[in-house]
Amino acid sequence: MKHTYRVTGMSCDGCRTKVEQALNKVKGISAVVTLEPPEATATMEKHIPTEKLQEALSATGNYTIEMSGHHHADEHNHQRTKSHDAHPNAPHHHGTIAEPLPKDSGGKYYCPMHCEGDKTYDKPGNCPVCGMDLIKQPSLRKSAKYTCPMHPEIIRDKPGACPICGMDLIPISADVEEEDKTYKQLLRKFKIATVFTVPIFIISMSEMIPSNPLFKLMDLRYWNWVQFAFSIPVVFYSTWMFFERAWRSVITWNLNMFTLIGIGAGVAWLFSILALLFPGIFPDQFKTHSGTVYVYFEAATVILTLVLLGQLLEARAHGKTNSAIKELLKLAPNTATKIVGEKETSVSIDDIQKGDLLRVKPGEKVPVDGSIKVGEVTIDESMISGEPIPVDKKPGDKISSGTINGNKTFTMLAEKVGSETLLSQIIEMVNSASRSKAPIQKLADKISSYFVPVVVLISTVTFIIWAVYGPEPSYVYGFVNAIAVLIIACPCALGLATPMSVMVGVGKGAKSGILIKNAESLEKMNAIDVVIIDKTGTVTEGKPSVEKVISTDAGLTENDILQRIISLNGSSEHPLAQATLRYGEEKKIDVQPVSNFEAITGKGVIGVLGKENLALGNEKLMEQVKAKINPDLEKQVKAEQKQGKTVSYLAIGKSAIGFVVISDKIKESSKEAIQKLQKEGLQVIMFTGDNEDTAKAVSETLNLDGYKAQMLPEDKLKEIKHLQAEGKKVAMAGDGINDAPALSQADIGIAMGTGTDVAIESSAITLVKGDLNGIAKARLLSHKVMGNIKGNLFFALGYNVLGIPIAAGILYPFFGVLLSPMIAALAMSFSSVSVILNSLRLRSAKLD
């Protein structure tokens, strides 16, 4: 069983780790703790009292734990409710129906290493844990601004004419002003650092030139003072932030790359100050042939400037990792054409209200979610679904914001605006998933927690060994190599290995119509053994149509039977019910009021029409209401079911007096997708509430590995638990309310984007197009992301394993090779950049 608990008292990722470790020490429990929201999800064989969990946490720190408002899996499925305000295709967060996002949710900043989980900050700055620059989360809403193409200094909040030249103002994105702000700031500091560091470097290197021309101008001791003067802007302006971060890391004991940089460059710079002011306190080993003490202003400033260069390159690369979100943001237009009476006016996207009538012209983007009112058009939905083939739309069909109109004008009704649109929900889901942690990151976190103290220890040992056993001047050798060890070590590369791959991978998935709720599901998808699929709406198109209605009662015509069927179904939202209602409209048969209506999950519906007790559904419903099915009627139904069609009996009182035949075409892509999954060694099994004959016909057509028919929601749930008990990793794909329990229980729940809110809310992955090919794509994406993460971790760890011994001087006794601290700084900076660039390769990964 699984329970979700609310945990209070956590303020950072360190707290989260302590709480998680404490809970996992309790016998019989496996817990996963998140910071945002502050919750613990615990899996246990039998119920463990909350008091016992509280005891474990109290021994660790000032934390409290209490049962959360919702339970997991089978315990909370009965409490689920359907949100009528949410978009039917919109992704939701696990455990709650997605709510509209606040208007200012875009003005947030987060740490690229996700040190504090999903925590965000209102202002730019650097992470209080690792010290890295915070990254701006792309805005979910775009406030339209307008400018003149001839006079860009003119900026207005509304469309109109330029007051200077009279040209129409054109929209610009408000995000342009924010874009690359961190990069530009770092670039300015880097330029200043370079201007002052280059002269220091030239002065220091000039000592190697025979008959040094600089020494003809003045002695070395005075040039040392010049180096000191030039180093002040570098240390106290351009790179002072590194020392601030190093100090904060020490007092909070969140040791990171800036701890090592601060110690290494800081010691070199302070040593040089002492050498200038008090040269007499140093032994002769530290002095040059001219009597001055060796100074390291050049080493300190070059190291700091190169680290700054690394930060600059990282800032540029970070902008590319969330490019998928930025591209999604660009899909939404800034303005729309609103119809008011007989007039058309251009309005900001933020001013559109539900119920507004909008006109979309050829080539324009659909501004908000809604339905077509007038016109038959072709819509390019590739930016949402990942499928390149345009889709034909007619009046009444749903359309989504960001999709592109073809070559005809149409009128639409606005139904979902702002943060309620599918596009906004996708962006929010991608944002959230990009900031989540994959289980594999626990390895990197554990290594990182020991990394800095071990490096400081190795640096100290390096100095001692060189001072005792090294050649003269041994102290100088020891000092330089100790600094090189501190500088070359890069925990940053280790910390970035997982989040960068996850961010790019989640963005890649979104562009391909695969919405991933969190990094854990992305990782788990790679380990799946069995894929369970539903039939209606998953294997089939989910657009059932009535083929015929049969009456076996001589006193009732087919239209009489049909009227009773559509009257019962008038209160149902099931796809099969909607199919009968459409058929009734075509036959021009009126829906009659029904009392005591009740939908019986997995069986059908019952109600009272006039004085008749009606029941419409499968054999199980007939058994429940004790309705007799005569042999001739049963024979006719079996014949239809063997052809893969769905049949519902209609009973009046205790007798079944007719049936309706409904067919739902198998998706053209289903067979191809199932073959792809089977080629990868996965078992594909169908669970359906339909009868045995229909299920068998569909299974044989698709060549499935197995099927189970006439399954109620609890049957699907039990079967998945049974497979998991056998050690199988199960993915479940479904689209209906009755799939929600199974989707929650499965290791990976996959919802068809064309399905219900509850199915989507219960799943870890949503396929926007509702196509089984998306499962094959999701698995391939998972495989590529996990491979990329492992490559990053190998690169980061391998780099440090090789780099630290070389910096310590292990090659000197054999080859006479030493690593300059400046080269170490350059290598350290590029190690992080290399991890990011390797992650960016996922953007071009092929998922077909």
C-alpha cells in the first residue's frame, strides 16, 4: 500500500535527503520525499502508524509528518472527481486536478542543479546551496507589447498607429527584455576581468624573456605592485561573487565548486599580498634570485577569469537547454481578432474572455483553445502533437492554441483562455518535469556530498608530500600543485549531469507530443517489461458509431428501442453513449426524460422512463438486474461480437428485448506501434471491459501477446498488482475514468491526450495525440536520456579521477609534467560546459 504524508520543517534539499533517509530506516517502508510540495510518498507492506514515522524524524531534526489529504493508488481513486473546468486534453499533476496558473508564474528563477528540488525564487541571483546563477523560468503568459518597425523606441501596451510615422504598430514579446540578462551581465564582467588580467599575465610571463625589457623600466618588486593594482578590479568586482558564494558554502556547509575556487584563488591572492607587505617572513625557498618573494597575482586572476569564462559559456548553453519551452512559448500569438457585433477589433491575447467570438485568418495561429463555429478548415497541429500531417476540422471540432490555420478563414468560440489552454498546461508540465529529480541523481548527490572535503584533503596531502619529498623549491612546488588540485576538481559537472539531460529530454518529448510529468517516470520508462493497453480510445480511434439497432420484441420497432437507448444515454458522458445520441439525432428521435439514472462502472446504465425500468449494458449488467436473455437474441449478439464489435443489451424490467451494435475502428497506427514495442522485447497485453469475443477478435487482428476481457476497474488494478508481484515493470495506457485506478497502480501510467481528465491526472506520461506510437517514442526517448545521463556521469567522474592526480603531480616523477593552476582552471570550466553540450545532443535525437 502507498500513503502520502505532508512533511513540515524542510527548507532545502539537504533537509529533504535527511528526511528521506530517516523514513527509509524504518523497517518495512520505502519512501520518496519531495521538497515542492513538501511530501513523503511511502510504500509499505502493512500500515505503519504515523507516530512511529514521527519518532524517526524527531531523532533526525525538527521535522513533523502527518497524513496528507489524499492517498495513493486504490485508496484515493474513489475520492477522485472530474474537473469540468479543465481542458479535456490538458495534462495534470499527480494527485490533484490542475488549477489555472497565476499570471506572474513566469517571473520565477530556479537553480539548474535543482539543489532544493522544485523551489523557485522571485528574484535573480545565485543558489544558496551550490552558488550557481539562478535561471529564469520561461513565462507561461506573454504580455503583448507593440512597437513601430521604423521607430523601435516607440513601445505601447495596445495596438495602434505610430505617433511619429503613422505605421501600424507590430507586437513584440515582453520576454525579449529579459532574455540573456544573466549572460550580458557576465559578459560585461568578463570583458573587464580580461582587460586587467592580460597585463598581469604579460608582466608575469615577461620574466621568461631574456633581457626583460620591462625590468629596464623598473625593478620586479615594483611590477609586483602593478600586478596587485590590476588584480583589484578582477577580484573585487568581476569575480567577487565567487568569493561570496565560497563563504556562504562554508558557513552553511553546502560545499561546492565555489568552495574550491574560493580557497584556491583566494589563498594564491592573499599569499601574494603577504609576499608584498612582509617578504622577510618567508624562507628563501619562496624567493626569486632578485630577493623578492614569488607572487601569484597572475595565477589568481587568470584562474578567476577562466572560471568566469566557464560561467559565461554555461549561461549561453543553459539558454539552449530550455529552448523547447521557449519555442512552445513562441507558438502563442500576442493578438487575436475579436468579433463584436458587426465589427472586428484586434485585442491582446490576455484580453480574450471565455465565450468571445474570434476570427482566425489563413496562416494565423489559433489564439486560445475553443471550438470551430463557422467554417471547415485544415489545421496544422504538429507543434502540439508532433505529427506533421494537417488535420481537417469542421464546425463543433475542438482546436488548440498555437496550432496554425490553413488556407481558409474560420470563426471560433473561445472556451479555454490564459493558463487554462492546452499549450499553457504543456508548458507548465514541461517546466515542472524539467526541475524534477530522477532517481539516478541520488548517486551523483551522494558522491557530491563527499567530494569537496575529499578534494581539500587531497590538496593538503599534495602540499605535504611535495614539501617533504619534492625538488627545490619544494614549498613552491607544493603550493602550486595544491592549488591546481583545488581548481581542477569540478563537482559542478557532476551536479549538472542529470538535470541538464532531463531538461533537454523533457523538452524534446514535448515537441514530439509526449508530455512527461517528472524525471522519475522518464527513467522508469526505460525499465518497462510489460505494456498494458485499453481498447476503446487507446487501440481504437475512440470515435464509435452505431451500425444498427435490433429489436426482438414484436411490439417494439427499432425506433422504439432507439428512443429508449438514447433517453438512457442522455445523462451519460461515455463515448459509446455519445455515439448513440448522434445516431438518434440523425434519425430525428427525441430524448425523453429519465429518472433514477445511474451509471454502473464497467457494466452500463440504468434508469426509469415513464413506468419502465430500463437497463442498457453488457451481460454483467443483465445479470445484475436479473434480465433474461433468450437464446436467439444471445446468438445474434455473439455473431456481432465475434467480428470485434461492441454490443449493448437493452432490458425492460426482467427481459432483454433488443440491442445496439457499435463499431470503433482500430487506429491505423496501433498495429505498427505494437510491433515496435514487441521488437524491443516488451509484452503487449490488452485489458478491456468488452466481451470475450470482441476482445479476442481485436487481439488476433493486432497479434497481441494476450488479452483479458470483461474487466471492471478493480479487475485491471488486481491484474497489474499480480504482474508487479511477479517482478514485472508495468506500463499501463488508457484514456477513460475506469482506467484511473490501474494508471495509478502501474509503474508508469500513460494517458491518451484524447481521454478524460481523470485518466490524464492519474498518469505519469500523456500522449497528446492519443496514439500508441507515442509509447514507442517515449520508451526510445527514455533510453536516449538515460544513456546521455550515464555518459555525463562517466565524463564528470572520469574527468576528476584523471584530472586530480595529474594536478597533484603524479606524472612529474616519470615525465617531468606538472599542471599549471591556470590550465586546471580552464579544464574545470570546460568540463561543465562539455556536460551541457553533451546534453544538448538530445535535441537532435530521432524518436521514430
